[in-house]
Amino acid sequence: MIADVEDSLQQAERLREDQERLALSIEAAEIGTFHCPMPLGKIIWDARCRQHFWLAQDEEVDFDRFYSIVHPDDRKTIREAVTRAVSNTEPYDIEYRTVSPQGAIRWIRAKGSSYLDASGRPVRFDGITIDISAQKALQAQRDMLLERERIEKAAAQNASRLKDSFLATISHELRTPLNAMQAWIYLLRQNHRDFDLVFRALDSIERNVRVQSKLVDDLLDISSITSGKLFLEIETVSLKDVVNAAISDVKAAGLIKDVQIATATEYDVSVGADVLRLRQVFVNVLDNAIKHSKPGGFVKVSLDIRAKHVKVLFADNGSGIAPDFMQRLFEPFTQADDAIGRHHEGLGIGLAIAANIVDLHGGSITARSEGIGRGSEFIVTLPRLESADVLETDSIGENSLRAIEAPRFDGVRVLIIEDNLDALEAMAAVFKMEGAQVSTAESASAARHLLSSGTYDAITSDIGMPGEDGYSLMRWIREQNISTPAVALTAFTRPEDEARAYHAGFDRFHPKPVHPPQLLALVSDMLLKNAGTGPRDTGASSDVEV
């Protein structure tokens, strides 16, 4: 009997130790416990469970109070889970949120089960609660990172797709005019005595050169815009003159496609604008209208002059604009047609450039259309000058719009420096045709040799040459006290390239490709401003090549 007592004491001690270990484990794991006698009503919570539910230790708790603490969005799910656990003895395992009186959120995971008596009736519902807020925060952070990774991956894939599409479009736009020029050059070689064919070929080649030049200019402009390096030279200009100049620029394209361009600009108004950039805006809008018009179509340009602003309206009866495309109309590299099946040439950046230039002028550009096949109207709104009234006198900004006539250069000594032999030969022929005495150099060292043995009235120089570049050459020229007016001709057309050219000592800066009448006028203007020195007496003979 003594042995039985000792055995019972040992079992009681082991039970006490087990209970202590369980209590320590529960405390260490921050687990709360709950006990619900049947029928469900009162809930008995331990201290940790009360903490999970933001409750004081002495506060009475029933199921109504329990549900009032649970987040409203989780209550229905919990009620259903409790019902299944009690009625069907299903496992109770659920996650939900509790809300403090101040609105703080705590995530809880609850696990439990109902206990049955000998007859199979549930007699109590017991379980535990665990604060899983930290795990939920980590999971949310992980989900956020995964979502960010998904977005970045999608963006990278989209960027790759856009790059491929862009390169395909660039290739198409570069090869198309080259194809036309190549064909006409072949025909010229085969039929150079057919004067009608010669003139048609020259017209086509010149037209396609302009297409390629505009393509390059547009790409450089969009690059300047995205980098914030597109700057304006504001002057007072006649809006009517700028509109008419733009119409003149696109007249040939309209004739080719049989699209009539009509104007209703009886009155005029002055605005503060960069005349060439504003002209570019109107040309881009007109080009867009012509491209999207069928043969026999029309484009009407009109002015709506108000007290504080003026609107330039471009209305056409062309293909119209789909409503879903309207919001992307002024985004760069977007067209209503896909890259292969599209109906119109171009990169889809003309309107984006126009919108940014107008924005720099403090204005806006908008479009409206009733849908596909219903035509469209573009409205360019610009602020008026405060002191400006309707003009009845001579045009403003006329010098910027006047047609260029090639001057004569009889007896003028010109040094042309260019490493591209084809360009060098062509430039020399242009000046010789106007009466100039021309010397040519294919490199900076050759130019140094010529300048060391003779003097010139004007210099044109390339910038990007092998060996010594044009900047270095011009610095050397000025260090020799040679004041001959010089123009930089270059395919490097960034604002910093222009500033560097002037800093090196050039008097003028002209981007390639060169339109001969513009270059001749530019050199003539330099000579007029340098007329006080007169032609230099030199032993240098004409048509020298080094």
C-alpha cells in the first residue's frame, strides 16, 4: 500500500512537471487559450488570449463581445467556422483580424475543436489563439516584392518589345526612301538623256532626302525633349505668316496625294514664339492631316483670335481618330496602326514633338474627332502678347520666313574642309557654280598646310574628322591670328555641340544635311559682316585640292 501511495505521488509530480512545461511552452510561444462551455455564450480566455483581443483581464466576455472586436469583413467567415466545428465536429482553423478601440489591427490564427460526451453531444468548444501579425507583415512584404518583380519583369518585356518594334520601324523608315533613291539613280544612269525622267528623278531624290533629314531631326528633337534640352529663341512673329510658311512646306505633299489645303486667315495677330519651332508644330500637324486623308480630301486652317489667346484650327475630312486611341495621341512612338500592317509612314513622334513645343510656348494642343472615318480637328492654342492687337501692317518675323536665294561669289576664295570625299566634291561644285574660287582639304592637317601658304575669304569645316577634329583645327586657326569667317558644318547637332563650336572660334554653326542655298546665304551673310577687311591678297590659286 505504501508503494501505491509513492507511485501516486510520483505520478502527481510528473503531472505537475508536465503542466509546468506546458505552461512555460504556451507562454514562450505567446499562445492564448480559450474555453467555451455549451451552449455557446460565455467565453473563458486566459491573459494572453485577452491581450490578442485588446481586453482587460477582468472584463467579462461572450460571443457578442468577441464578434464586436473581430474585423467586420471577417465576422461571417468566423461564424460559419464556429458552427461547423460545433455542429459537425470539423476542425476549427481560421485566420482573422481583431481591431483595437483606436483602430489598430492584429492578425490572429485560431485553432480548436468541440468535445463530445458519451452520447455524442458537444459539451465544450476549446482552442488556442496565436498572434501572426509579424508573419502577415512579412508575407505582405514578400507579396509586394513579388508584385514589384512581376511589374518590373513585365515592364522589361514591354520595353524589349517596344525596342524591337522601334528598330523595325526605324529600319523601315530609313530603307523606304533609300529604295526610291536607289531606283531613280539606276534609271538616271540608264536614261540620262531623257530630260523628263531626269527632272522626275531629281524631284524624287530631293523629296526622299528631305524625308530622311526630317526623320533624323525628329529623333534628335525627341531626345532633346526627353532630356529637357530643347530651348526656344522667342521673338515677336506674325502668326499668319508662320501658318502660311508651314502650308508652303507641305504643299508638295498635298499635291502628290491630291489633298487640298485651304486657309481662312483674313486677320492676323502677333505672338511671342520661336518662329522655326512654331513652324515645325504647324508642319507636323499638317503632315499628320495629309497622311490620314484620302485623295480628294481637304485640310482647312483657320484662326480664332480672342482677347488673351489665339487658336489655330486644323480641320480635315480624313480617317478620324478612334476614341480608345485619343488618350495616346500625343505620346511618342505611337500610331493607330501596328508596325507592319500600318497604313502611314513615319515614326509616330511628330505630334509628340508638336505637343512639347507648344507646351514650351505656354500653350496647348488638343484634338477632337467623332470617330473612325469622321475626320478630325487639331487646335493649337497660344497666348497673345499683352500689347498685341490685330495686325494690319507688314509681317513680323519676316526674316525668318523669307525664301532663300543663292547669292553670287565671284572672286571669293573659299576653303572647304571635309573628310567625306563625295560631300567635299559636291560642296566645292556648289560654290564654284556661284563663281567662287575653291580650295579643298580632306583633313585638318591638309587645311593647316593650305592656311600656312595662303589666305581665304571664308572657311567651311566639318567637325567630326579622323585624327584632328574641327574644334581643334579652329582653335589653331584663331591662335594664328587668322580672322577668316568660318562656319561649322556637322552632324553633331546638340546644343552643347553648337556652344563648343562657337567657343572654338567658329562664326556660324549649321547642322547636316546641308541645303546648298541656305549654306550660300549663311556664308554670304558672314562675308557682308566681315566686308570691312575685303578680300585678302594672296598667292593661293583657285581650285586647290590637298
